[in-house]
Amino acid sequence: MSVDGTPHETTASAEDVRELLGLLAYTQLTASLRYAHDAGATDVLSRRLAFAELAAQEHGRLTVLREHIDQTGGDSLNLLRRYHGVFDEYESRTHADSWHERILKGYIGHSVALDFCRIAVSTAPGVTRELVTTLLVDDRAQDLARDVLEAKITDDHTFASRLALWGRRVVGEALGQVQQVVSREPALARLLSGGAAGSGFTPDSTAPTDEDKQLMAWLYAQLTAEHSRRMDRLGLAA
Amino acid sequence: MSVDGTPHETTASAEDVRELLGLLAYTQLTASLRYAHDAGATDVLSRRLAFAELAAQEHGRLTVLREHIDQTGGDSLNLLRRYHGVFDEYESRTHADSWHERILKGYIGHSVALDFCRIAVSTAPGVTRELVTTLLVDDRAQDLARDVLEAKITDDHTFASRLALWGRRVVGEALGQVQQVVSREPALARLLSGGAAGSGFTPDSTAPTDEDKQLMAWLYAQLTAEHSRRMDRLGLAA
């Protein structure tokens, strides 16, 4: 915090910000292919079209991000390479048994990733921050997940409680995934630290855990709170 | 033919043309999801990106077509519904055993469908014809298929002959699929007949087979010739 009590805006380094954009671009690529897969896995044409539309939207965002990276002195292909495979372990640990489980898993995982990016991007230069904020609006994905899941959740209590359980497992794995990426990439850890400082996180030097652990606990609390709000809106216990 | 020997341009009915655009739109939707699947099924990042790009391109074409249909008095969703599932039987009869087989199959099947559309659209009004002709340029798909398959074909003769065999099976199924759709949809049969007349097909009234069968034989010859040229360019025996 600055002396007058307003959040102190530290400006992140261009290299660190590019790392984040690389992660975000890879996340959009993965989401695009996942939505296309979801589209192909339903025989209901209106849903197939809606998911295909989302897939195209995510690919459009990937393209915008890559252009931004490349035009600001970065190398988007190299950055994507760095994150290639980053979600593989998460994927292998969260094998969905049904189309609805897949939809919920995709929605939860993608939302957690975007929430993380929102926090981490907050100390990036204004242009990048605005670009990312625009790209991260995810109303259509949310509306579609709700549309697909809500009717089944309302009608079938057994299904709803199984799905709630599945949601808890998925979010646990997603949080673990975030922690892994942050500890692997110092640039992301720095951005997170800056973003957290701007959002009210102040380390407690008298606490028994070190600052990194406190930061992670703070991040988990933020991500979990957003997750709970989303599950609430779906009518699922978080 | 007109009296002065130039091709007689019959103008197809708007309803018939819309049927064709519906089929084409559904073909683009299917291609988009297939390319996305191909992208997800390779771990080579540059290829994953290239196929994801193709998927987005096909979805963009679907969107352009739907807008054109809806703005010219049609109902694109209804038209897509009419063709929903039309490739299911073809799909179930051509299960690819490897990623390379999948790529070749997709390339062959999609190319045959587009060649058919090119012939059938030739009596459509100028605006529609130009739109479709622009949309049907498929250089990137062709370049990518070649890029993916060529190295393996050149290096591995056993692989090349297995792939050539597979290509013959796929094109056979694709031609059967075309025939099925044409016989199911009178609008497409009328467009094909008009397009064939404009491309030099003249039924032989002294022949032992009726005009429909002659038309189909002519169509098969056109589609097979294009297919052979494509296989040649890949270095595969058609």
C-alpha cells in the first residue's frame, strides 16, 4: 500500500507479463479444442452449434493474444511451447465419466485459470490489462454451462449431488494445478505477488508460515470464493 | 446448350440453392469440429496450432454461410437440422486406425464434398456463386495435409501403400455418401443436373441407362478425377 492508503500500483516487467499472456494463450487454445470436443460429443444440434461457437470464440482470443505478444516484442510460439502440456496432469487426474461432468469440469477449470490470470494481470501496463480484461469476459461460456446443467440439476437430486461432489474434486485439482504452475514459473509468482498486494493482501510477519505460503493461502481463498459463487449460480453446493 | 453453342445458364431456384448452402454449412461445421479433434490428437504444438487454425477458419465459413442464408430469406438453423447426422453412416464405415489415416480421410471426404458443392452451385445466382467459390478455396487444408503426410509417405513405402489403400476405401465411401444425399434431396439433384449441363454433360438418349444414372456416372467421373489429382500431389496412388 502507498502512504496515503490507496493501493500501490507496481508495474510488472514486460517479460513477466508476456509469460502470463503465454499461459493465457495456451489456456485459450486448450479451451477452444475442449469446446469443439464438447460440441462433437452432443447430438443436440443447437448445443453442438453453441459449443462450436465458443470454440471459435476462444480461438479468436488466442489469435488476438498472439498478435499482441508478437507486436510487443515477444514470441508467442515460444511462449506457447513453454506451456505446452501444462494441463496434462490435471487432465489425467480428472477423467469425466459423462458429457455433463465434462462440461462442468471444463467450466470450473477454465474459470479458475481465468480468475488467476485476472489477479496476476492487474499490475501489467494499462493496454495489456485492458486487453486481457476484455478477453476474459466469459458470459457465454457461463450461460451455456448453466443452460446445459441447470435443468438436469433441478430435476434430479441424485445427479445434482454427484455433480457437486465432482465439482469439488475438479476445483481441488485445478487449485493444485495453479500452485504447480506458479511454483514452476517465477515470473507468474512475481505477478501474483504484485496483483495480491494491489488487492489487499499484506503478509503477516508474525505468522508461523512464510510469505509465499501466506500468498498461496490468500490466492486459494480468492479462487475458492469465486468458484463458490459460480457453483451457487448453478444451484450446486460448492 | 443454347443455340449459339455457349453453355446455357439456367438459374436455379432460391429454395434449391438454399438446400445446397445448408449442406455446405453442415459440412463446414463438421470439418471445423474434425480439425479441432485432429489438433487435440497431436502433441506436436505447431501442428496442433495449424489444425486449430483450420478449425476456426471452417467455423468462420459456417458463420458467413449462415448469415448469407438468413439474410436472403432462409432459416439456416432449420437447414442445418435437415442435414444433421448426414455423415454419420460414412463416419461409422470409415473408422481410422491412426492419426495419419484420420487426416487423409478428413482431407479426402471434405474435398469430395466441396467438389460436389462446386458443381452444384454453378447455376446459383452470381452473388451466391461468388460467395461459395471464395469459401471453397481450401489451400491451407491441402497444404497442411500434404505437410503432415508427405514426409511419412516418402520415407516409408509400406506406410504409403497402406495409406493409398485406405484412400481408395475412403473415396469409395465418400462417393456413396454423395449419391445417398443426392437421391434423398431432390433440390440437390436438380442443382447437380443444372451444373452438369453447364459443364458439358449431355445425356445420351440411346444409352441403355437412364438419364439419372448417366448423370451419376458423370458426377463420379468428375469427383474421381479431382480425387486422383489430389492423391497424385500427395504422392499416393489413387
